[in-house]
Amino acid sequence: TRTIKLAVIPGDGIGPEVIEQANRVIDAVLAGSDVALERTEFKLGAERFLATGETLPESEQAAIASHDAILFGAVGGVPGDPRLRSANIERGLLLKLRFDFEHYANVRPCVLFPGVDSTLANPGTVDFVVVREGTEGPYVGNGGRLRPGTPAEVATEVSVNTAFGVERVVRYAFETAKARPRQKLTWVHKTNVLVHAGATWQRVVEAVHAEYPEIAVDYMHVDAATIHMVQNPAQFDVIVTDNLFGDILTDLAGAIGGGIGLAASGNINPDGSFPSMFEPVHGSAPDIAGQQLADPTAAILSAGLMLDHLGLAAEGDRLRAAVRADRAANGAARRSTGEIGDAIIAEIPASGTPLLGA
Ligand code: NAD
Ligand code: IPM
Ligand code: MN
């Protein structure tokens, strides 16, 4: 028996609702296998902060670090809630984990499953993956406000791009492209305006490309990339981009792939020095929380990425086959969070079943 230690952070709003279903699906996929999951739940997020004033105590971060992987729901309250202004749960918890655990490859696949309605009328075959840099860029918090609250206020938010940080994510993206049939990589930036960071990205992409001559590389400015993603998403295979551009492009990708309720992600630490963290792309959705209205599929597919990462790719494939079968059968139905979980569990193929297009 192999024991896997899983840290679970359900979070706020719909986070616990979708994580409940993801946990059920993981258990159903692993039933009868020789893998034993040991879960530890960490109650972190806006709710915890409002109750105790704590965001991420050091001892809890150390405890989380001792697990093999992290399953994360979503955190955050109603945008603009004044009681949360001082806390900034998103920075103090989510980004702190991504930064401290060196989740430099934020992997966000966009696959339009048969039976799923895209926001686009004629999307074609959509199957691409965005590799979003996860530890640098404008997210680092480098900046400040001078003379706050005065007419002379100046705010800066400096984007930090190190050769080390850019190279490791670009290399990861080339490896991702190499493992896929189309052998194509699109890098996205705004080199016409952000000339300094743009030049660093360009230099690194060109240097690493020399090691992967079989991969076809193209470049798009980020604004144009949104046009191409809407007009012809089928052209993309792997996209690599910085932290902020990747954030925005992956919400757009979520809409293209059938909605944010289907968009999965993995915050990957490829070196294995800290646990990787798997979470839906969406947030805590306070507007629908507590009503079992959330689609848990994004969280479930994130659990599938986690199984892959843990070396359980056959189990990940069975999970995705179940999601595909559920969508093909029930794609258009209005269902509760729990009903979607039930239906996906009912579609899990027996282990050893040959899978088509998983
Ligand atoms: P959001 O993703 O929570 O919601 C955007 C819209 O999508 C809402 O209308 C919501 O109802 C809908 N939606 C989201 N997930 C859904 C699902 N699974 N099924 C059906 N509909 C879904 O983004 P927001 O409203 O900008 O943010 C709400 C809070 O979440 C904020 O506090 C924000 O900072 C936080 N947030 C957290 C994360 C995270 O923890 N990873 C990610 C994004 C936002
Ligand atoms: C995401 C979220 C986070 C991000 C926020 C909540 C910090 O939007 O995971 O996409 O910007 O990365
Ligand atoms: Mn986002």
C-alpha cells in the first residue's frame, strides 16, 4: 500500500461545496487500489480570519508543507468587504503558498468536452494548456504608495522578472509542448510596451528554444492573444506567459472551455521541493455560495491533475473519462453541486478499462 498525505484547504464560499465533491470523486477513483489517502483539513480563509484574525499561521504552513499534495477550494469574501481589507486573504494565504512553495508553473488546461457549450458559437476543437508563471511578475508585491490619500499620491506595482524565474517556467512549457502531439508553443507578452521584461522573456524563450528545435514557437502580444483566443482557439497548443497575463487569459479560456465551473488548475512545483497545489481557477463565488449551485467539475478536474502529478495517471484518466461521459450525457441539464458529483461518480470506468480519448 502506498500512503499519500493530502492537505485539504476547502476555504470560503463555494470552496467547501466543490471540495466535498472532489473528495468523493477521488475516493471513488481510488477505491480498490493500493493507494491510501491520509487527509488533513486546514480551515483557512476569510471566515477563519474574521473569527480569529489569523490568515496563515507559520505552524500551519509548516504542517501543510509536510504533505504530498494540496487540494485547495477557493478563498475570499465578497469583493470589497471592508472587514477583509486589512487581511488580504488572497495575498496572505493563496499567493503566499504559491510563492513559498515555489509553484512556478501554474498549469491551466482548456479542453472543450463534447456536449459542453462553449461561450463561442463555433469554437472548433479546443485543447490547449496555459502555463502561467506563478511566482513573479506584478504579483510579487514590489511597489508602494507615496503620499497616500493626497492629490499627490503615487502608486507603483513593479513587475519582477528574473532570468532564473522566466527560464524555469519557459523550460517547463517547452517540456509540456514536447509531451503533446502538436509540438507547438505560443509565448504571450506585451513586448511592444513592456520593453524591459519583454526583452528578458524574448531572450530566454529564444535560448531555450535552441534546445527544443522540434517545437514550433510563435509569439503574440497579449491584447491580440485575446482576439485569437476568441476567434480561433483551436490554433493553440501550449501557451506560456507571465503571472498577470496568465491570470486574465485563463479566465477567458475558462469561458471558451464551457465556463469557469469547468476550469481546473495545478500550481506545480516541478522540483518536488514542496507540495504542489491543485485548485479550480474560480473563486469563492459569494453570489451563489451556500445554495449547492456551484459546478464542482473544475475542482474535480483539478483533483485529476493532482492524481497525474502524484504518478497516478491511469486514475487521472479514469476521472477525466467520467467527467467526459457525464457531460456527454447530461451537459445541458441544470443540476445541483451534489447531483453533478453523483453523476460523475456513476460514470467512473472500472480500473483497467481501455479509455478512448481520456
Ligand atoms: P469568482 O470566480 O468567485 O466568481 C465569478 C463568477 O463566476 C460569479 O458569478 C460566480 O457565481 C461564478 N462562478 C464561479 N465559480 C463557479 C462554479 N464553480 N460554478 C458556477 N458558477 C461559478 O470571482 P470573483 O467574484 O471575482 O471573486 C469572489 C471572491 O473569490 C473574491 O474574494 C476573490 O478575491 C476570490 N477569488 C479567489 C480565488 C482562489 O481562491 N483561487 C480565485 C479567484 C477569486
Ligand atoms: C486565480 C485568482 C488569484 C490570482 C487571486 C485570487 C489571487 O484570480 O487563481 O486565478 O490572481 O492568481
Ligand atoms: Mn484569476
